[in-house]
Amino acid sequence: MRFRLVVFFFLIFFSSCHKGFSQSKIDVIKFEDLQKIMNQPNDTTLIVHFWATWCKPCVEELPIFEKISQEYLQKKVKVLFISMDFPKDVATKVPSFLKSTNINSNVLLLDEPDYNSWIDVIDKDWSGTIPATLILNTNMRKRKFYEGPVKAMSFLEDLKTMLPSSVEN
């Protein structure tokens, strides 16, 4: 059981490393699974982006995060898209949306209808609106949260402060 869990998280966390990766099956997770991914001790900076196909500001900024995912592949940065779409859409709507928008990064669908049980765990000041983004580096004990659309330039500056000094450039 432990081996399967380790393999599951390894595949989720590192599957975005493959260029040209096209995700046809979106895994549905619970918040407990997301916490395990976010709390995994390592020197990789993780960008966790909460979005949905029905959210216009989310859709507009997805290319920013996809570009970051591709540009930072070799710099110990992983982008994880957390879809807030409905679980019934995981087999059809979400994969077709990802294909039509050329999103190749790792996408998981969070199935937690009781938002109040986990939103404050992500950030105590988060009202629950999306898009929302969390940058974290567990080894450096750094995290920064953004509610609403990000401003690309300031986001990239903040991201650089979350990278170990050996991979900033």
C-alpha cells in the first residue's frame, strides 16, 4: 500500500516534466491528497493554481502558468493545475478543454464540496474566489498566496525569490 501511494504521488508530481504530455485522464483527488503533495519535503518550488473551465479570468491566465511550467522545467519548479470543475466533467469537459487550449501541465480535479473545510488551510485570507495561486517551497519554508488573477511580472519576481539560489538563473 505504501509503495503504491509513493508511486501515485511520484507520477502526479513529476508527470509534468514531459514536453508534449497531453493529459487524457484527469485524476480526481481529495484535499488530503493535495496536502500530501504540497507538504512533501523537497527543494522543488511548487505552483498550485486553482482554476475552472467556467471561470473566464482563470482561462485567460492559464497560458501564463503553462508558459512558466515549460520555461522552468529544468529549474526545479512544478506547476500543478487544480481544477475546481464538477467531478461529472472530469471525463469529458475538462480533458477536451485542456486539449483545445494546449495545456500540457499536470491537472488534478479537486472534489471537495465543503470548501469551508479546506480553503483556510491553503491561506487564512482566501475568500474562496478563483483564480487563486499558491507558490511554495517546503525546504525553504516559503509560501506566497495570490487571490484573483496574477500580474505576470510581479508573479515572476516573487517566483524567483522562492527558488534555491543555485537555480535562479
